[in-house]
Amino acid sequence: MPKPKAGIIYNDIKPTACQIAAEIEEMLVACGWNVAKATGLGGILQYASPESPVCHTSIESLVPPNFDKDIAFTLVLGGDGTVLSACRQIAPLNIPLLAINTGHMGFLTETYINQIPQAIEQLLAEDYEIEDRSMLAVRVFREDSLLWEALSLNEMVLHREPLTSMCHFEIQIGRHAPVDVAADGIIISTPTGSTAYSLSSGGPVVTPEVPVLQLAPICPHSLASRALVFSDTEIVNVFPATQNRMVMVVDGNGGCYIVPDDRINISKSQFNARFIRLKSPEFFRILREKLGWGLPHIAKPTSVELP
């Protein structure tokens, strides 16, 4: 009978992550597992440049060469950036991941370094739940040619270049009539991304299980331009409605320049990010711990006697 197989993806820039990755590999091998390792670097998106506008890496090509569908789970060691990268690497294989925080915020991570022994014990005993998070497929077309594509767990951002004026965006959501938004930029995000850039731009927080996407303008020119939440079954097409070149960024990680003849196509991906939860998911607890949402108010003063 073949040995079970696990994966490890780690941030090789951080010595702590490298050390912990080696220790976990040793632990799993001692328990009779085969281990495939890869760095998060393989999931980093590439940037196009004005001199090289096409920088195309297909979605499926980011899967590490030593990873396959026989992997039962993958441990991810790093911060939120490494988790985003790992999701792009293993989502096409439908592999669940356990994110272990060796970074700072750790909004997407499930556990910490000092809890690894217990986490490994639960993994091997299959004592966990899997929480699926929707992802976006972001594609840039010029006429009928595909220039750039990527999976996105958080958001797609299209914004003006520095030192240029405000831009116009023509946005068509499904079969609805196109709308024009005048702003410095727009954000289209998943529920997971609702607590990232979209939140800073005035968008609502959306709990992960709600099947929606949202559109949030960045510094809109009109008081009527507000965040919009819509079904994730709708396909979104964004057309630049200005002569200025724009910049598109996906998950704050990579992207390309957008010119007036381009079209950005955004849809819910067929692939999900699958997060291992060692205890029942509690989204409000994460909001409270990471963002301070819903904390009790400061105690009100007792009644004061008037002079």
C-alpha cells in the first residue's frame, strides 16, 4: 500500500518558516508520510511592464511540479501573502491547506507555530473541517487575445497611474446595463477580500459563505457611487473609458497595464481555496481579534452627582 502524501509550502525568505518546514517534514516522514515541498515564490504573480505588456502565466501552470491530487493536505508556513500564493498554487488540485502564521497580521492563517504538534495530531487523525472560499478568475483581453490571467482570493483592483487624473470605468455586470463610474479606481472582491482593500475603501464586510461579489469605487467623484454587492454567478466585464493608461493589480501581488482597447473579464473561478479549520469556523471571532470589530465599549461612567 503506498504511503500517504502531504505537502508543505513555505516562505523561503523567512528563516523561521524554513526551519519549521524542515521540522514538520521530519515529523511527517517519521509518521510514514511522503512529503512534497515547494516555496510560495512559485505562486507569485508576474507583472507586465510598458516595454513588455504581455506577461502571461496560465492559472494551471502555477501548480508546483512535485504536487499532485494524491496530496491529502498542505501546510502553509508564512503570512497572508504566502497563503494567497499557496491558494493559487494548489487550488487547481483541490487540495485543502492548513495555514500556520509566521508573519504579522495572519488574517487568513488558522494556527501558530507553538500549536504545531497539536495541529499535526489533528491532521493525521482527520479531526478537522474544511471551509471552501470562492476565488476569482481574472483575465485581460485585447480584442480576442488573452494577455494575462490569474486566480484571486481577495480582489482585482484597477486604478489610475500616479500623477494622472481621475478615470472613468465602464462596468457591465451580467446582462445588466453598463454603468459608468468616475473614480481613482475600482475594486472587485470576493467575500474573503471584503476584509482587505475593499474594507479600506468603504465596502461592507461579507461573511465567507455568502455567494456574492462586490464592487467598491476608490475615491469616487460622485456621492451616488457606493459599494455594490451582487450574485457571484454574474460575469463582470470592465472597459477603460478614458485615454489614460491604467494599472491592474490582483491580490496586491501582480498585474499588468490596461490600455483603452483592453477588456477585463472577472468571474467566479471553478476552483475554490480550501482552508482546514481545526475548530468550527468563527468569522466574527477573527474580525474581533484581527480588526477589533465588535469589541465591548469602554465602560460607561457611573452616575455623577451634580454640584
